[in-house]
Amino acid sequence: MTWLLFIFGAIVAGFVQGLTGFAFALIAMSFWVWVLSPQIAAPLVVFASVWSHIVSLSNEQKQVHLNKSLVLPYLIAGMIGVPLGSYLLHIIQLDTFKLILGLFLMLWCPMMFFNPQFPRLQQSGKFADSWVGFLGGILGGLGGFCGSLPSTWVMLKNLSKQEQRYILRHFNFCIQLFYLTHIFSPRQTGDTTATVYAYLAYFCQFPCHFRGKIIL
């Protein structure tokens, strides 16, 4: 049952990741938190999300090049927030983590669904973008959820679909890569072996390829 839930969560989250450019962590963790501790699940989520990004980007036929200043405020502040989130991950209890995840999903999902009906922000500068990036970095260090708040924010700013996707793709990829290279350590994974990571990479790549054939 553990392996079934683990693999199914990876496949579903991988498909959504390839389709939207974010939300892998929230979807995968919704499955995995019932069979894994957050301290083990979080590095797995981040690894799989980065891998899904790489696979889905390799399938892009059209690359959109936009101004890097769009994403820089999010990135710089997000990297500051990641260590704080990683610290919270080390001390949080499983029941507390489940409660936070559940409450967050109860708030985030309706916000994303009804977002088109919300009034759009007319003025929001780089300072506000930085705060959103900082909070996203904390959530990224805590459970790999770095794209959840920025995804809502860029929609409220009424950015174009290309700009939204550009910001989310680059922010998520860079923050999670930063986590893997600067924060992640082998002791975080406990008994997790390279075999688990290999299986995870294997089952995440197919939904991304499938997605590419649907919308490209």
C-alpha cells in the first residue's frame, strides 16, 4: 500500500507539474504524508519536482524569453526564506505538519479556483513581490511548496499567461535547486536509498512526456 500510494502520488503530481509548471509538492505531499514523515517526504518532493521541471522543459517546443527582472525579486528573497523553512522542517511534528498542510489546501484550492473573479491588483511593486518570494521560500524549505503563494500572487497581478508561467517555472526550479544543493543533506533522508530516488525519477517523467503531447 505504501509503494502504491507513493507511485500514484508521483504520477498525478508529475502530470500537473508538467501542465502548469507548479503544484507538484502540494499534490505529492497530499499522498505521501500518510505513509512518510515530512522530514523524508520533503527532500523527495523537491527532488521529484526538479526532475519534472527538467523533463517538461526538455519537451517545450517554444521557449519564451522574458525580462529576468520579472523573477529576480522573488528569487533573491526566496533563497533567504529557504533556510528558515528547512529549520522548521527539522522540528515540526507529523500531526502538526498534516494539520498545516490540510488547512493550507483548504485555503489555497478555493483561492486558485475563484481567482479569476477576484479584483486585480493595480499597483504592486518589487517589494511586495519580494515578500511573496520570501514566504514562498519558507514554504519551499518546509515542504517544497515554494510555488503555492507566488502562483496565486501572479494571477492577482493580472500578468499574462506567459509571464505567469515564466515566473513560476524559474522561481520553482531555482528555489528547489537551491534547496537540493545548499540545504539538503543525506541525513535528512533517513533510510531513504538511491533506489527510491531512481523509482521516483522514473515514474515522474512519463506524465510530463504525456502532457507535452496534449498541449504542444
